[in-house]
Amino acid sequence: MSAVHDSGDSALWRRLIISLGRLLGLTISDNRTPLASQLAREEARQAEVQALLDALVSGLPDPVVLLGKYERVVAFNAGAIALAPAMRRGDPASISLRMPELVEAIREARAGGKQQRVEFAERVADRTFEAFVSPIALANDAMILITLHDLSPIRRVEDMRADFIANVSHELRTPLATLAGFIETLQGPARDDTAARERFLGIMQGQAWRMARLIDDLLSLSRIELRAHMRPDTPVDIVSIVRQVADGLQTLARDRGVAIEVTAPAEPLTVLGDRDELLRLFENLIENATKYGASGGKVEVTIASGEAQDGRGEARVAVRDHGPGIAAEHLPRLTERFYRVDVGESRALGGTGLGLALVKHILNRHQGRLAIESKVGEGATFTVRLPRPAV
């Protein structure tokens, strides 16, 4: 009788264990296998599933978070940790992802069973993200896959494009307004005024030249950007290029009362480059020094060979003027498009605001560097460094 009683108790206990296992999400078979062994196998299976999920999300390039039951974090990759350093497996999404827009999108995706798209801003780092919250239907439950994309680079490009269009429009509006005004005057009150006509025509010619130079600089910048990934491979002599530029600017230098002095080695200094682009580069630098440093009366151009930090040979060209110099706060922005230290002076001297931007892009294509040193009252030095081909 006692044996029957014992057998009934054992069956009852097995049924209770199986029921408890189901409540805990475990799969325990109704046999006499020891409970510890079944639990060990179940833990091993869950570890394999977790490893698979971790491997899956870690291979994705964008930040990814996988949520399980009750919107708790199941898996995530390194990109997600960079956005939410406090994220831990098992934490609720509302704690790990402290973005109200994203948490609300998770709730809507779970309730409606449809993918949600939301944008949110990370105010500390001033970045904008796009999140896709996608429900994944499974046999027993549903998971939520969150994929995030950093929109900040796209937003920056859009802002740059808008600023660029605004700057170009502004640069063209002034000379166009000047031309329209003078044409109206010549057609009206100054129709028969010969002296006024000659003076106005001279001003109109200057404004037309200014617009032409602006358009030329824009086209040059566009061409250089299109070929930015194609490094030039033609050997050119830097010494002959700089001397050609200096000779071509002698008339401007005489008009400004400036002497251009070139110090260069007797032998050629060869680099791999595009001759036309390098001519444009040094023309911009030496012309700027001649115009804006005219009060110093002298522009010194020094050409030399040297060694870069990585041990490779390089050609160095330093253009120094003895003008008023440039304040330190302006130096980091000098190569930005349309950035000017003195807008009025730049326009009066025919500047477009694109000269140093062209210099920067040409150097980028040639894998070169530009260093700018200046102190107010002591002039400025622009040093170009170009890598030399290995011998």
C-alpha cells in the first residue's frame, strides 16, 4: 500500500515540476531524467540562443537593440552602447533608451504590430538620429528590433548646401544690383554725360570681372571636388611652378609697391601633382600675400626639401608677407568657403572668398598640408607641404 502511495506522490511531483517549468518558460520532459540535468540542458540552449543573437546584432554596422518580452533588452551591439552607455541586458527599454520619442515608438510598434519610424535629437552631442522600430513575430512571443541611423552628417551637408547657396546668392546680388543701377542711370539722367558714362562703365567692368572670377572659382572648386579621390601621378617641378607664378604676378606687385623674392634650390624639386592645380594653388597664396600684405612692401617665397613626421621626403613652400597679420581667432576658419577676415577689404581687392578653400581642396587631392602662422602686426606665413615620390 505504501509503495502505491509513494508512486502517486512521485508522479504528482513530476507534474508540478513540469507545470512550474512551463511557467518559467522552460521545456522539461515528463520522464525520470533528473531535474538538474534538464535545467542544465535548458540553460545551455538559452546560452546558445543568446550567443546567436549577440553574434547577429554585433555584425550589423548601425546601432541595433533587440527587445524581448515586456520590452526588456535582449541583445545590442557596440554602436548601441556608444549611444546608451548605461544599457544592460534585461533592463527595460524605458530605462536603457531614455529618449521619449523612441520609447513611444516601441509601444506603438508592440500594440499595432507595424514598423514605426521616428527621429530624435541627442542634445548633449548635438546629433540627430533616425530609428526604425520593427516588431518580429515569433511562435510564442514577439520581439522588437530597433535600428538607428545617424542623420547628423546628412543634416550637416544640407546646412552646408543651404549656406553655400545663400553665400553665392549674396556674392552675386551686390554686383548685379550695381550693374542694374548704373545701367538705369546711363539710360536716364546720365544719358548724355560723357564723363559719368566713362566712370560708370569702368565700375561696371570691375563688377562684371568680379562675377566672372566668382563663377570661375566655383567651377574650379567643383572640378577639384569631383577628382578628389584621384591622386595625381605626374612628376612636376615645384621650383619652376612657383617661379612661373611669381613672374606672372610682377605687374600686380609693382602696382602695389611690393617686391616678390623667391628663394629656391638650384636643382628641380619633384612631386607628383597636377601642374594646373598647383599653379592655381600658388597663384592664390602669392597673390593674397601681395594684396593683403602690401603695406609690408615685400613677399618672401621660400622653397626647400624636408622630411615629414613619418620619415618620407616632402617639398615645402613658405609664402610670407609683412603686412598687418591675422588675429588668432580667424586662423582656424580661413580655408572655409566665403570666410573673410575683412569683408569690405576683400571685396575691394577683388576677392571671392574661395581662394583658400581652393588651396585646401587642391592640397587634399595631392595629400598635402597647409600650415598658417600669423601675429597681428607681424605679417603671415602660409606653408605648403607636399609629399615627394619615393626614390
